[in-house]
Amino acid sequence: MKATAAHPHYKPAKITCACGVIHETFSTRGDFSVDICSQCHPFFTGKQKLMDTAGRIDRFNKKYNRGGGGQTPA
């Protein structure tokens, strides 16, 4: 009877971020890419951005009457 490996093959891998950084590590998956990493994520860089996509903040404020001079909820 032939013995089989109980664990998958663990090989070197390069993880490429969308910002261009390449992290070298080991993986069973091989090389792959990610959208965000610790070099460009706002939590790690400290560069928080407030993105108002299609006026969502304005719509929220209008919906809940937070326009600055309206009635405040009781």
C-alpha cells in the first residue's frame, strides 16, 4: 500500500497588490493578486478618505433631516 501525503504541497508564492507591492510568502494556492494590502490600506497608512459616492451622504442627511437647520428628532 502506497502512503499518501496528508497535507497539501506548501510552496513559495508571490502575492501582488493592486498598488504594485509584491509580498513573498508560502501558500498552497500559488501566486495570486489582491486589491488592497497593508502598504495601501487606510487603517495601516493613517490616510483615511471620506468618499461620497453619488451623493450618499447628502441623501442620508436629507432623508433624516440633518441639513443643519431642520427639526431634530425627539
